[in-house]
Amino acid sequence: MRAFLITGTDTGVGKTFIAYNLAYALKEKGIKVGYLKPVETDVRDLPADGSLLCGITGQDIKEAVPITFSLPLSPYAGILEEGKDFSMDELHSHFKRMLDKYTVVIVEGAGGIAVPIKKNYDYAKLAKDWNLPILIVARATLGTINHTFLSFFYAKESSLEIRGIVMNGFEGKDVSERTNARIVEELTGIKPLEIPKIEGSLLPPHIRRALLDLVGL
């Protein structure tokens, strides 16, 4: 596998956190890894997600995040609100050039898999067109069952290859955490990887290895 898409069940579930740990684990193995967030929104100065990952990969920020919008919206809403557009063909060409340059490319979406990048074009369509298997990142707490199943169902209906489900941020404070992973597995047939909430950005080595195993690297 040369590339994969990290998508989420919602905004703020920890996609960048998981991407960071996967990039770190790949670098530890001596693998040349690149990061691509095709569109990052809520950018006032430098893209926050892209800057974090470039600290691991050593990339130029413009390569990692080619398109930005200033408002905290979906990419398509950014087009409508800010009046600037971009070409999906050019983004795809940019991605293919990165495949020539890096052994593995981690692609991160914005929000969830049904978030529109452009009119009638969402991250499920991007994953299909770019031939990307996906990793679904979900929150650990109350509300995650519905969001995770709907994301899974839409991915399956879109004929996408789902490499795994990561449930992020287990603390043991929310009673639903005791059964969420089990129910998600019953609904999807996929046993989620449970990620504890930690201080800082770097997961313990054994969890980083589990993430690599999940995506097949």
C-alpha cells in the first residue's frame, strides 16, 4: 500500500493526532513518508494540521497543504464563502507527484467522509478516484455509535476499502465507553482499535505499532 486516507466521523475526533503518530511510526522504521491534507480550513497564518505533520515529515508546508481557506468550514463552503476555487485535477496531479517522491503518503481529509470538497464531490469520491483505502477515526464517547456506523455504511456503499476503525480518546469517565467499541464491532464486523486519551501528541510505542498493523504497514 502506497497511500491511504484518514477520515473521521466528525470534526475534532483526532484525525491529525492519528496521522501524526502514523507518520512518526513510519519515520521510526526508516520509511520515507509524506503527508497531504488537500484542503485545510480555519487557516489564519500557517495551517495548524499541516505544520504539525511537517515537523515529522520535513516537508514544505505548500506541498503538504496545497489549498487553504480562512473560515472554519467544509472546503466547499469555503469556496462559496470566500469566492476562490481550485481544480481537483491539479490536486490529483499533486498527489501523484507525491507518490513518486515518497514511499508512503498519508492523506488526511477535513471532517468526515461525506464532507463536500466541491459541489457534488466529497471525500468518499476522492478516495474512490485516488484509489485510497481508508482509516476511520471516531471518538470514544457518547454519540459515537451512530456516527461511526453511518460513516462505515457510506464507505461500504461507496465501495471503499476500510482498513480499520480507530476509536480515540478513552478516559473511562463516560459510561458509554464500556460498550461503544463492542457495539461498533457488532454493527460493522470490524474490531476498533481503542486509543487512550493522553497528554501530548505521541502515543506509546506499542499503540503506534498497532496503528501500523491496522493500515498494513
